[in-house]
Amino acid sequence: MTNTFSRYVQQAVALMAVGAMVSAPHVSAQAPPAAAAPPAEELPQFLLDQQAAPPADSAAPKDDAATKTTTTTMKIPGWKKDRMEKAALFKETPADVVIQAVLAEPMGRQKEFIQLKNLGGQEQDLEGWKLTLNSGGEAEDEETYVFEADGGKCETKIPPLGALLLLKKDAQNPCGFKFDLGASEELVLFESGEDAEGIDSMSWGEVGRGQVLYRSSDSEYEKAPQDVEGNIVDVLRRLGGFNNLITFLDHFELDKILDGRGIRGTNTWHNKIVREMNTDVPYTLFAIKDEAWEALFKEMAGEWAPPLTAPELLEIDDALVFDIISFLMVEDAWNSRSLKLKMRDQNSMAFQTAHPERKAVLQLDESGQILLNYDCVDSPSPDEFGCAIQKGWGKCQEDWMNDNGFFSGRPLGYCEYECEKCYCDPMDNNCAKTVVADVTASRGKKGVVHVIDRLIEAPPIIVKPEPVEGGAAPQQPIKKSKSSTSRKDKEKEEKKSSSSSSGGSSRRTYGYQSPWWG
């Protein structure tokens, strides 16, 4: 009698464990093949914390009948399998070391530096490599720096996507270079060996004191100061090449928000949104250069028409522009160092933008380069709990949270940034990269500017649907754009027509890069 009762209890417990979707981790009836994902130690460092966790009951006795019924390997969501496969492919790419940045003429308390970066997927040991400074003639011994570990005292290894910073040699930096960087120089990086050829070089003329040279492409470099006295608009003017961005900021009065000033109430459609923005904090602006905007001007005008101008684009689709600019304004002054301290061991983190209903997801690679993911949003879970609670309960990997957009409306399912599903893939290049970083306005009191490498579009705003009753299937979250909705209402009042709000969202595609998942 007792044995029969115990068996019934065990069977009931097993059925409850398998059937409870919300109260227990979702399990699959069959474990995935062992080769479905690469081993943890073979993944890049920045993905080690993204592997699927082992089932909570994996340590249970193997001779327990009920445990045998319910213990399976937790199913890995499709987005995570795809990420792990991409990481394994990236690991096979060879190391590619380049000269990333140089400060040749320091000003004030600055120090000369040279930064190297490894763009590849494998670690590179620079033991025996050389950096040669050439002033026009043959490089002399004191103008050559040889990488030596010196018994482990000096760093010579660069991990995948990592960086190595070299400072001028002094008592605090015994591993630094001895030569003096200055104007009109050429810096060449050589591999080890007597007959090794230069694998990368960087040359410059009169750069200016305090100006850092940043690598922006294979053969081009941008120069920028590390600090500008004034506000963020003053930084943009000092950098040069941001006339379109300055025009847009002025049009929407966002330059006043960046300067910590409020605005008056006006009859413009965007005024209500701008007045909700926080003026008590400095901002971090991800700036887009004029060339990127001009590519959009040409595409919007059509193949045979002359390119649009900034004012003409505002006439055609100012909601599109407003959504982009307000998304690029992130609350608080974040440079690479403060972001690293804030994020600690997290792969990515969402930050509030100037737009009240949008957040921007930022990530740091191994070198500290800031990446902006512009297609990552939280589609709210179809219950009263929300994404933060679902993550706390360990639901991020369950099937219903990863529905490929069936109910969530998003390819990665519900709660993309809360569950850390957003990923900047180094091979697909799906995130905007900072080509000039950490230019502060008034030493950060007025904000920080990072220049990004492309024109982006703002992610959609997803509204949580009304709760369903009676066990009906959850409704799909509603995508909307507060910007174009506000303008549409204004246009109805004025009885004007405009192409900028013809749809329910201002999120549109103009030949930009597709999301990495498809």
C-alpha cells in the first residue's frame, strides 16, 4: 500500500514538473545533439557568459525513476544556437593587428600613446614584433620599439577584438616606447623576423596639440580632441563635418535639451515629446557625419533627381529624422571607462535615451570600443509580471519566451535586452561602431560625443497589449511610433497631407544593413 502510494506521488510530481510552463523551466522531451554548440572554452571571452545554463536537476540520482522521467538537457533557443555558431566561425578567423589610435602631440596632462587592436578571432602574441617611427629617412635604433615580454613584466598578447595600449616610456611605464612622436611622421608595424614586411602603417602631418588620430577605415583616420570647452554642439563644430546633425538638433530644439535648458510650449508636433525630455542630466550623443546623411538624401530623392538638402528632408519626413536624433541622445555622460565600470561583467546594457519611450542597447568589445545595437527592444511578456521578473525567474530560455515573433512580434522573442539576447556580431557587422570616442564637453560636465560609422534607424516602440482572459492566446504587441502618431494628429487638425506619417511607424528602411538574424 505504501509503495503504491509513493509511486503515485512520484508520477504526479513528474507530470507537474513537465507541464508547468511558468512555474518551472521549460524542457524538451529529447536532448539536443552533443555537437549543437561548441564547448565553452572554445568561445571568445565576450560570449562565455552567454552559454546555456545546465538544468537545475542535473545532479539528481540517476537511479530514481521519477528523475529519469523529467531530467533532460534544457533546450537552447534558436537565437543562442545561431550566436554560438557565429562565435565558433569568428574564432577561426586569423588575428589581424592594426594601429588603432595615436596621440602624437599631447597637451596639458595628456601622454603620448599608441593603441594597437586585434580585429581577428584568434589571439596574437607580439613577441619580437617592431614599431618603427620614420621621419623621412632611415629609422634609427632609438626610433624602433621591439615588443618583449621581459619575463612577463610587459604585455605582448592581444586577445580577439582586444587592444594593447603603449605609452611613452618613463618610471611609471617601463614597457613603453622611447621615441618622440610628433608632426609629419610615419609609424609602421612589423611582424617578427629580419626580413619581415610592414603589415600596417599610419602617417600624419600637422595634427595639432591634443588631437587623437582614430582609425575609421582600412586607410583613413579621423582626428579629434579629447575635450572641448563648451556644450555638445560646440564639440560638433570643433570636430567638423556635422552640419546636417547641427541643423536637425536646432530644428527640433534638441540643442537646448543637450545644453540642459528647457523649451517653451509651441504648436509644433514634436514639442510635446521634447518637453518631456530630461534636462537635469548631461547627454551622450552618438554623432552621425554629414557623408552618411548625404547618402540618405540621395536615396530619398531618387535615382534621377538631385540629392535632397537637410531642410528638404525635414519637409518630407521630419518624424523619421526626429526618431533617429532623439534615439542617439543617451542620458548621462558615458565614456568608455565609465561604461565599463557600469556594465562590469554584463555583455550589453540598455540605457534611457532622450525619447521617453526608447532605450539604446550598448556593448563594449574586448578593446573597450563602444557598439550601439539599433535593433534591440523589449517586447513585453504577455502577462502582468514583465521582463525583469521573468528574467529573475529564469524564464529567458523557455520556448514561449523565444517564439520567433509568432506572438511577440520580434525575431528574438520577448524581452530582448532584459534577457541579453541582443548581440553585436563581429562578422555580420550588425551594430554601429564608434570611430571617434570619448570627446568630452567641458570635461564631461556638458556631455560626451562618440562618432559612429553609419546612419541608423530608430528601433520601434512596442506597446504592451491589453491582458487576455479565459485562456485565449496572447495578442501580438503593438508597434507604434509616438513621433509619427503625434504628427498625424497635428496634421489632421491642420487638414494638411504629408508623406512622413502615412504609416503607423516612422521606422523605415533605406538600404541600411539588415538585422543579423535574417
